[in-house]
Amino acid sequence: MRKIYLILAAGLLAACSQNPKAESAAPKAETPEPLKASVWTRGGELYLEYPALVRGQKQRFAIHLTRLTDFKAVKDAACEVHLGVEVFPCDPSTHPGIFGANVEPKTAGEAAMSIVVHGKDLNEAFDVGTVKVASDVASTEKPAEPKEETIAFSKEQQWALDFGTELAAEQSMRDNLRVAAETLPRTGGEAVVTAPAAGRLIVDKTFAVGTTIEIGTELANIVPPVGSTTDTASLQLAETEARVSLEQAQRDRARAERLLAAGAVPARRAEEARAVEATAQARLQAAQTRLQQFDSTRSGDGKDTGVKRFVVRAPISGILAESSAISGANTEVGKSLFRIVDINSIFVSGVVPESEFSKLRQLSGAEVEMPDGQIRPAGKLVAVGRLVDAETRTVPVTYETDNHDHRLAINQTVFLRLFLTPMGKAPVVPEAAIIDDAGRPVVFVQRGGETFLRRPVKLGIRNHGLVQVLEGVNVGDRVVTKGAYLIRLSTMSSAVPAHGHVH
């Protein structure tokens, strides 16, 4: 029995003495929430986390630096923490974008704090503002309570992804109407060159379609044909007869001049002989020309320079659009030989649906949107149609557009953006910032380095890749333009991700 009591006593003693350390241990104190600050400059962003400052106590600062040129982590740089007149150097960075610093203020009170960064990646001074240095822990500064529900998206996530932000700016945008359009030759900017006479074509220099032609350029020559009943023998006979007549006239003129010198005939007789000689000379030249022209037309080359030709010249400067002239071929009067189009100044004609016709009364300007997305001014308004096309139910609107850079081709399909009355000013953001969230447009506004707000928005006019925001965004808000959809996905996750910082 004594043994049983001893065993029970030993068991009770063991039970009472189990894990005395665990029972006596006090609950571990929670780490206080750090203070946070975010500062943006033209070239960089500072996101700072630091404990409340106490005089004589060393506190660890976590400094996150981002280049705003590409929103990536700053790698090649050094930094310093300026607290009043005290300067605390940062430790060399062991992780891109993250710098640590030990700050031990010597004086209590308020002090201006800034982070100065210098290096290849970034040279900026970030003014954090006035901070409090407490004399003891009990009087330290407490983090401000957030006024809105925010979304956490860490710097490491931002740096690893395609991320970017822009400031919402106020801009006056005009209501506009985007319609399909076509480029056309302007009035007086197109010329069809026709044959001025029938005959054989002579093209000394061939111009390829697309060649630039200056006004007055010789395009072709036309050798007119002789009569259809004429043959070589009769033309040669006419030339021989004219030559014989000329020789006879020359002898008569010489005899008349000798007799006049001897006083045997009056002066009128010598003058008549000279006139007959001149007529015979002209007949011989005409006979020779007809014979040369006949030979040239029959041979097809027309290279005889003695043949009279009709010269075909360019009436305007422009691009050779069509050419049907073949050297050696016969042509008729009025036949089309060339078509020249001036492309330095062209018409851009858009088609407006009849349902939008009433808006054209407010038309105040336009621009041409080219297929590659580039924009150029539409130029001078030429005409607004007043007749609705019976088939397409559209009304034409035509502008004369400068095209000296030849970026637009004739008959090219483009878009014409017609501007209507100017609208009031409102914040604008890039279209990429707008996210469809369950059928409602939203944007994400960066409130701090790692905190974002989801803002439903009411949209207005769209123009040049920008969207007018009538409600939901204020001027100066930093709106996420790249990576907004990824932030939305992070809000849909059921698990709260870890912070992920390496300090």
C-alpha cells in the first residue's frame, strides 16, 4: 500500500511541474505599425517605411526607390537620410530598389526630413516633410488611420510586372464624330492628257507610272499623217517638178537682172522674176517636207528631225497615274494618252450617316487618322454635302489636305474625325487606365507607394487615346495606366498575400 501512495504522489508532482516555462511566459508584444511616406518627383518615387522616431533610439528605415522613366527598381545609386542637420547614410543595397538605414536622432522635437539619392539610375532629393522626434516611447507619433479601403500591391510586384502610372490632367476636349473617308484628287489636281491630232506617236523618253512629272514636261510627239491617196512616187515627182521649176525661175531671174543692167528691160521685169523664184523655192521646200513626213510616218520611228510634230506636254505637276502612249503606235484626236494627278494637295472626303447630319451644323474642324494611327490636320473645309446618297444613306464632308510629305495615297481609305462644339474642361486619363469591372468602368488610383484605391468612373469624350472622366477622378490623381488589370486580379484573390519585402 505504501508503494501505491508513493507512485500517486510522484505522478501528482510530475503533473504539477509540467512545462513551467510555458505557463510563466508573458505574451509577446506586437510590433507597432510603421509610419509610411510616399513622395514623387519628376524622375523618381520614394516609398518609405520607418518606426516612430525616439530621441537616442536607433530605428531601421526601409527605403524603396523607383525610376519613373520605366517604373523599375533603382539599382545603381546611393542614398542618405537627412533629419534636420543630422545625416544618416544608407547601407549598400542588397536587393534592387530597397535600401536600409539606421537613424538615431539626438534631439527631440520637429525636424525636416528628406531622402537624397545620387547615382547613375537616379539623382533626386525627396522632401518627406516635417516629422516628430519623441523624447520617449509613450509620446511617439502614431500612424494615421486610413480614410478609405485600400488595395495592397507591393513594390516587388510593381517592379516585376509591366506597371506604370500617370497624373490625371485637366484638358478641354471636343465632342467628335469619327467617320470613314477616302482620299481623292482635288478639283484641278487631275489632268487627262489627250492626243491633239491624229498621227503616229513618238515617245523619246518613257515615264513609268508613279514618276513625278513637272508642268511643261515633254511627254510625247505626234507626227501627223499625209493624205491617204499619196504615195512615194507622186511625192518624189512633186519634189522633182518643184526643183525644176526653181531652177528655171533662177535662170529667168538672172537673165532679167542682166537685161536690167543693160537698160533693155524695166525694173518691174526683174522684180517679177525674183517673186517667181521665191515662190518656186517655197514649193520645193513644201514638197521635200511632205516627202520626209510620209517617210517618217511609214517607218514608225519618226526620228527625222526635219518632220514637223505636235508636242504633247504635261499641263500640271504631279504623279503619272496612267500611261497608254506606245511609241510608233497610231493615235486619234482626243484619245487619252496620260493621266497626271497632283498629290501635294488632295481631298479627303468622309461619309457621315444621315442620322448624324444635324451635328454638322456645329462642325468646327477635323483631323485625318491614317491607317498607321498617325494624326494630321484635315486642312480647309471644302464642302458639306446637302444630298443624302440614296444607296448608302450618307452625306459627304470634304476637306482639302496638305500632302507634301506624300504620306497619303490617292484612293486610300482613312478616317476623318470631325470636331463639334468645344466641351468644358475635365480630367483626362489614357484609355489603358480604364478597366471593365463586371460591366462598369473603373480606374485604380495610387494613394501611396503600395496602396491603391478602386474608383468607379463616369466617362465622357474619347480622343487621341485619352478619355474624359466626368466623375471618379480628380486632377492630379496618380492613375495606374499599366498593370491596372493585375491590381484588379489581386483583389479577387481569397488569400491575402504576404508583404514580400526584404529589408
